[in-house]
Amino acid sequence: MIDVTQGSSPLVLGLPHTGTEVPAEVAKDLNERGLGLADTDWHIHDLYADLVEGVTTVRTPIHRYVIDVNRDPAGHSLYPGQNTTTLVPLTDFDGNSIWSREPEAAEISRRRDAYHAPYHAALTAEMERVAAIHGFAILYDCHSIRSEIPFLFEGRLPDFNVGTNMGTTCAPGIEALVVDSCQQATGYSAVLNGRFKGGWTTRHYGRPAQGWHAIQMELAQATYCDETPPWRYDPARSDRLRAHLSRLLADLTQWRPA
């Protein structure tokens, strides 16, 4: 169920939102808008594929509308007071309902056990394995989103949105390495801890004092694909972006604690 590729470097890539699988018993309760799966992190697993040797990847094939593995399993909001989506989203990113029949509490609990827990069991196991080899591990959580979504944020999103929950989820050197790399990438814009400060995964696994470092990268989808159906993957844009991401990930694999 969970796709894991084991590498030998300190770097682990989390891929929580690239899956498009929706079990039949869930799909029957989605409305037409929900079945469109618009809020997928389209093509992210392809964008990051084979960029650098030795990287571990952990990916769930299940779509976030089934359950969002980047949300607190207890259901607490990451951004109190702001529009966001829940553990099992009831709306899409534009605030529109995605269900013809919303899931009840028992069904949400079943999905948490069936899909959320196995993803994090696999991610935890890989962080532990990597940390046992190197004495530390770096989780780089891979995300993307449409660059303009008025329901979630004003204006246009920068190209690179780096989240460390205000510097609490990783060593300062990791944060600086990622931010500097993004700011030096010609033709791109970048922000640190803007609208996206790191999801539940980043905050949960980011334990720098224990040698577990976590950082989230939320890419604007316009940097590599079309932001409307059928979400076309653009080779020219993606190749240019992959060249930058390759350098960034290579530098992360070489990072060592001071």
C-alpha cells in the first residue's frame, strides 16, 4: 500500500499528496467536483524522481480526499482562524463541497487506521533507519499547489514556499541551505514561513534536538505544470525546475551537523 524506496543518504522525501487512488467504497460518496481530484499535488513524484542518488522516498497512493496524511490524526487545525481543509476534507481548496454524502466519525476513524497510520508507520521506520546510519535524518516533505487560490490565501503564491514552523523543525543550517538555494535560483521567487509554515508531518517529525530534521517545500504548480485540467506536465518548465531541485537535494544529502 505504501510505496517505499530505501536510500543510503540522510535524506528522506515524503510524498503525501501525489496519490490519486480512491477506493470504490469512498468514490461512491464523492460528488462530481470531488471525483475531479483537483487538489492533487500533481506530478510531484515525477518531478522529484531520480534527482539525486541515495534518497529514500515514502509515498502513499491514496488521494487526500480519502484522508489527508498531512493532517493531525486528532483533527486539530494547523492554521486556527484561517481557511484550510480537514483530516478528511469536506470541501476543496475553493471552499466547495466534494461529497454527496459526507463521511461519519466511524468512517473517518476507519480511514485513519487504514491509510493515515500505515503511511506514518512507514515514514517513521525510514527516519529511524536513516538516523541509525548517520546519527541524524532529514525529512524533506514534497508538496505543490495552485499558485492562486483566493479561499486559502491572497494574491499569487511565490514559487518556492519553505516551511519550518518558524525555525523549530530543523537545524538553522538546513533552513539556511534551502532558503539560500531557492533565493539564488534565477527567475524564481521564494518565501520562508509564509502562508505555508510546514504541515503536520513537518511539525511532527521535526525534532532537531533528537537529530530528526524536517522541512516542507510547497511549490507553486505553475513552475512545472498547467494549473487547470488536465494538469499537463510541461517538460520545459519541469526540466528547468528539476535542475534547481537536483542541486538543492544534492546539497541536503551532504549537510552534516556542526
